Amino acid sequence: MSKLIRNLRRMSLSNSENPKELPDLSTATSLQELELESWLSLVELPSSIGNATNLEKLSLSGCTSLLKLPS
């Protein structure tokens, strides 16, 4: 599974029903686009998102509970 995540370029989890947390993105080094729109329960992004060094687009509109972004 980690090889699949490593080659993943786009992930859309928008409008997911009551998500608790994001999947582990520590090996998602090829990820270019991540859509998390309208995740009402999303409070923070995990620090593992920092491993997505090719990330060009991060969509967070409608994430009204988001309080913390990793530095």
C-alpha cells in the first residue's frame, strides 16, 4: 500500500461524511493536489502533510473547524 501512496498524485476527500482524520501521508511524496473541501470535523492537518513536497494545490474551503496548520 505504501508504494501506491508514494505514487499518488491527486486525492479528493471532499464532502466526506464525518471523517475523523486524514490518512497517513508520510509517504505521499508525489502528491500534487489534495482536496479536503467541506470537512466540517477537520480541526488540524497532520504534520505528515509536509512530506508531500510536490503539493501544488491544497483545497480547504468549507473546513470551518480547521484551527491548526502544520508549520
